Amino acid sequence: MLDTSEIWKWSDATGAYVTDPTETVRTKKTPKNHVKAEATKEHPAQVDVFTEDVIVGTWSTVKLSGAFQQQEVNAMIDRCGEVLKAIKFAREDANAAEVKTDIKPGNTILSYIYG
């Protein structure tokens, strides 16, 4: 199921849902010095070391997903419920019917569920 905190759009180029690009900035901490008092011949210099954030680069992130949208999931769940009801009714009739060996019910059921 697609994350509802994002806005997803279908892209024919990728064959998946995509989000709009989000820009993020990467920083790097570089040490800097601040001289509080210059050195004299009796005392060494007093220096504070601090870090400064320097922008290293920017990145663009686009999320891709092949998940289903919520309404598609709900529709599949509804169709599964219908299939379960039909199976319960058909089970009663199955005991009286003659078995055919060339039937593949799994393909028919899954093609119905996936719409």
C-alpha cells in the first residue's frame, strides 16, 4: 500500500508510482579557530576551537513504489470476500458434481481478484 504521507503520481516511463523530487542539503563540520588573546612572550595565545557547518552538496530524492493505492487494496479485499462467499456456496454443490480434471480454478480466481 502506498504511503499516504506522500503525493504519488503514476509514471509510464518507470511503470511505477513516483513522488515529486525533494531537495536535501548535506553539510560537513569543519573545525575553525577563534583567537581570544594573542600570544605574548610570557603567555601562549588563548584559542577557542569550534565547528562550522559547510554545505557539501544538494541531493534530489524521488521515491518509487510499485505498491497499490488504498482504493485498489480495498477493491481487492472486497473481491476476496465475494470469492469466499462463492466458495462456501459452491462447496455444497461440489459434492454432487462430477469432477473434471482439466479445470484450473486458481487462474480464474486470481484474475478476478486482481481485476
